[in-house]
Amino acid sequence: MRMRRIMLGLTAVAALALPAVAQQRIPVGHLMDNSGATSDVGVPYGQGVADTLAWVNASRNGIAGRPLNVLSFDYGYQAPRAVSQYQAWSRERVVAIQGWGTADTEALVRFVTRDRIPFISGSYSAALTDAGGKSGRQGVEAAPYNFFYGPSYSDALRAMLRWAADDWKAKGGQGRPKYVHMGGNHPYPNSPKAAGEALAAELGFEVLPAIVFALTPGDYTAQCLTLKSQGANYAYLGNTAGSNISVLRACQTAGVQVQFLGNVWGMDENAMKAAGAAANGVVFPVRTAVVWGQQAPGMATLQQISRVSDPAGTAYRPVHYLAGACAAMLMVEAMETATANNGQITGERIRDGFYAKQNWVPRGFDGVCNPSTFTADDHRGTLRVGLYRAVVSGDTSQGSVADLMRAGTMKLEPVTTIELERRRELLGW
Amino acid sequence: MSATTPSGDFRTSYREDMTIFPTRNSRIALWAGLALLLASPLLLGRYELGLLINIGIMGIAALGLNILVGFTGQISIGHAAFFGFGAFASAWLHEGWHIPVAFCIPLAGLMTALVGLVFGAPAARLKGLYLAIATLAAQFILEDFFARAQWFTGGVAGRITEPFALGGWVADREETYLYVVVAYVVVMFLGAANLMRTRDGRALVAVRDHYLSAEVMGINLAYYRTLSFGIASFYAGIGGALYAHYLLFVSVEAFNILFSIQFLGMVIIGGLGSIMGSLMGAAFMVLLPEVVQAGADLLAGGAIDRALKLGASISFLREMAVGAAIILFLLFEPDGLAHRWRLIKAYWKLYPYSH
């Protein structure tokens, strides 16, 4: 009898305590740029991450029954603010962070390595891929806790240059094509500069002196006239969509005939609408296998995620939204791997979760997220670069992005997919 | 020495007249406050300590600007550039010359003072708006220098710095770095308070109050105006160096004109021409965004958020609230926090016969 009472009491205590354990939320940081120089693409990407994490909480009951507690912070693309926010988050004991820009991510490398906090950045700087710090490149240190979804800026540019070299031949161009790097004097546009110029020279391009234009929209007629007078054939746009639009429009007005190669953040559906016909023909990498409106097995999941912030289900989601969802899902699945065998969700175990699968596509995202493979000393998740061309065939000033895409006035046309070799000597560059 | 100031201020010696903390109670409060501050790493979390460190660092730099603006009556809208110069100088001294960080900080202060003297030279001849524009030039020249001088600043990518170390003791966390900052705050604030009691300090005030009379009394205007820039830059440099070894990363982005204006805001909110006011203004400017952020976090996802469809724009609230607070302060508290603090003290001293 006495035994039974004790047992009963214990069960009651356990019943009370269990929900408390189950409800303990997992703190995750989310650094966004909603108001700074790169907010044009930071907003859709951040929305993609936020919606996906909210959806994981709502539909999958978080990670192994523990919901995520997402702590969002808009740092306005100011690296020092990101660093101080990182320190504030250490109070909340975040186990992982969804990050953003190149300057802040590179500044935080040492901190996240020290504190063992996986950091999934929106920056694809190649310097972040050298997980073991074995490349020996100047300014590149070991970044074992830094991850990102997609090809690095350098690899994306290498793929575009390979395409450009073929394109030049296919078009029957005479002599050596001229290549120029354009972008702000900032770590993010600078990141692939040397790598791109080196490969361009190797491929037989004549490399022109780089042209600088700020990360914010402005009048870039002078830059376009330089482009014209130098006779550039291929120009890399290293900035984000907002300032690239200004360049595209100014160059259209100036009558510059050049093939623009956009950075992965340099072009999207919103930019196509804003730039109109000036955006026609820009080639840029797309990180997902499909874009919004196309069919794929995983698109149903994406539509559910989209409804988190758009219950009507009518919003058009640009390419960055999809990339944000994939990046968030890599982190979520790495966390799930960490909880296997009753494991604790610690930074180290999440990091190992990234290494658990080869050709990793998050469950339910088939045909949307491209496969990624991370290893303990190589964080180049993918070397496959899907190139698309922005096609604008009419007036984009009327109607929403969704209407224009549906009507075919604006199209994202697949150009080619370039598979780069995984060369060790290019790690971290 | 009595606990409170007696009614009627009877000071019979110069020594008594010069004392910084006139009553026993104010001294007790000082020592108790200092003891509490030194014990705070045991009581507070890393976030709160981080705020205290920031207040200390900003306070030192704001004090420099207050010496220039509040005490000498000059103007500078390039203070953040000098702050940045100190930060980069300290990082550079350590990396390029392998000088221990503990020595880099004062050396960076001296380097910044030299740069300040150069950029302060126009102050010998210019006044008011003209001087403001001249210092604006300093802001832009230095900012551009930071972005391009790869050897000195690491270029636009910024520079990773090392934590403060003295002997075997490394201050790489908030709990330990707080002591470094507190030590500097005490030294720098005592230094400023004492400076204002010297002939040179009084000369600065005389220049502010009426430069013609000052000149007639034999004060070299050009000398003291330029000196004031040097001192202000020294303080900015020390603050910047402390900042560099706290964040462990310096980048040109931080030291823009907005940051310069923020320093001016600190000085005005704290109280022009008040030593303690500089610290109060810095505390206000550091804490206000955090308070607003906490408020925005509370709002996010709540009923008001849904009703007004704030969504992503809630993050703009922070910026707007900071701006609004400054305007309100200028309207309702033009003499600054230091003045309000004096009124509060007087209220309790005279209670219940305040009228």
C-alpha cells in the first residue's frame, strides 16, 4: 500500500515535470538586415528563415518536441552592431545562429569558434569554407562553425566566368573578351574579386581595373561611361540588387552593351521589376533547383511555409526566400541529428550534424533545395552552380511581381549548370 | 567634514574650495558605488556587464568631447573618427609592433592626440559653423583613410584585435574587462576633474565664456583652442582603444558621422560643461536603444503588433524612439541629466521645505 502511494506520488511528480522539460525552448539567434544597405535582399531572405523556423515549430513541434525560441535582431548591416548583439545573445545561451553579411560573419568567426556556436550565414564568402584552417591563405583562419547554403561567391563567379568564356566563343567574339569586377569597397563585393580576376586571366580574358560603386542606390552614370570607354564585354556586379538596379538603369541610358554577371544577391524578381528592361539578359546564380511558381515535390512544403507570413497564400516569393528556407532547414536537420540517441543540442553536436549526410537535401524539400555536402575540413557545401538569365520582355511598371511572372513579362530562364571540381588548393579562396 | 553641506556655504581655505567631493556622505557614496561596481561581475550577467563596459568606454570619449564643446565652447562633428583612430592605432601597435595591449591603449591615446592637434589646427582661427565644417572634413578624411590604409586598419574588412593582457592576466571576457574599463574611467574622469581646477582648465572655460575677455587677460586663444582639440582627441583615442580590445574587432563602418552625432547627443543630454554629465549622457545613449529594443520585443507578436500590422517594421521602432527621445530631451531638459541630478539632490536635501 505504502509502495503504491509512493509510486503514485512519483508518477504525479513526473507527469508535472515532463511537460516542463518538453516545453523548454531552444534559443536560436537570427541576425537580419531589414534596414541597412543590403535590406533589399535581406528582407526576403530573413523572412524565409523566420517563416521556416516558425513552420518547424508549428508543424513539426520543433526539434524533438522542443520548440525553437528564435531571437531576431535587425542589425542594419553594421558589423559592430552584430558583434555586440552576439555578445548579448550569449546571455540567452543560443545554440546556433542564422546570420547575414560578410563583414559581420567574418568578424564573428573567432567568437563562434571559441563559443562553439554554429553560424549559418547569408554570406557565402569563400574565406568561411576553410573549416580546418589548413589553406594557409593570408587572412583566412579556421572557421569550423561557419556554414552556408549554396556555392561560395568565388565559386559562383568562377562558374559564371566559365560560362562567359563559352558564351564568347559561341557568339563568335573576336579577340580577347574584357572582364571587369564592379562593386562597393566592402568585404562582401570584394570577397570573390581576386579569385574571379585570377580565373578570368587564366581563361584568356583581359582583366580591366575594377570599378567601384556604393552599396546604396545612386547615380552611377560615371561608372557606366567608364565601362563603355573601356569596352568591357563581361561585367560582374558584386553588390546587392538595390544598387545594381541603379547601375543597370544608368548603363541602359548610356547605351552600354555589356553582359552583366550578377552576384547571387545581385538579382532577383523584385530587382527585375524595378529595373525593367534594363535587367534583361543579366546572368546570375540561383541556389535552389526551382523558383517560385514552378513545380517540384518540395514546393508543397514551401507553400505551407509561405503561409506563415501570408495566410492568403498569394504572395510571390523571390529566390532569396527559397534560399533562406533551405539554409534554415539545414540548421534544423543538423539539430535533429544532434538529438539522435537522446543527445543534447549543443553547438558541437549541431556542427557534427552538418557532417552526417552526403548530398544532403532536407526532408520534404526534394526538388527545391540543392544537395549539400559538408566535411570536417571543407565547408564548401556545393560546387554546382545553376545559372539563370533574367528575361524582361515588356513593361514592368504595372502589376505586381506575381502578375508579371505569371504573365511571362518577367521570366527566370535556366542557362546552364556548371559543375566545378572540388580543388583543394582553392579552399578558402 | 560634515555629512551634508551646511546652510550657507562657508569655505575658509582654497583647499576646501577646490575639493571635488565636498561632503562625507558624497565620499561614502563614491566608495560604496565603486565597491559595488567592482563586485558587479559576481552579481550581473555578461549582457549587463557588456552594457556597463560600453557606458564606460563611451563615457570616456564623451568626456573628451565635453572638454572641447562644454568647457572650451568649440564644436566638433568628427569625434567618432578620432575614436576610430584610437581603436585602429591600438590594434595596429599591437599587431605591427608587438607592444603589449596594456601599453597600446595609452600609446593609441597619444597618437590620436597628435592627429587631433593636426585636425584641430583650424580651430585656432575658425569659430562656430565654420569650425563645424572643418571638423566634418576631419571625419571624412579619416573615414576614407580607414577604408584605404590596408597596412594600418586592415582596409574595409577591418582588423581582429587581441584581448587586453597584463602579465599573465588576460581580460578576454566581460567579467574581467570591466575592471580595465573601470580603472580607465576613474583615471580619466579624475584627470578631467583635476584639469578643470588648474590654470589651463580655467583658461579653457574663460575661452568659452568670452574669448575677447580671455585674450585681454593674457590667454593665448590659438594655443588653448588647439590644446582643447588635443585633449579631446586623447580621450577619444583612449575610448576607441578600449573599444577595440573589448569587441576584439574594429571596422571602419562603426566610425561614421552618425556616431559622431551620437557623441554630441551624449554630451548635450548629459549636460554641457559637466564632468559627471558625460558619463550620464553615455549611459543614457547606451541604455535607451536596449530599453526600446526590449519594448519592441514585447510588442512583437502581441495584440498591438497584429492590430497595426507592424511585422518587420517593428525593428524601425528602435531607431525612431532614439531620435524622439533626443528631441524630447532638448525640449524639456536642455541643461542635461547632470542638471536634473542636481535638482533631485536639492529636492531631498531641502525636503520638505523645498520652497
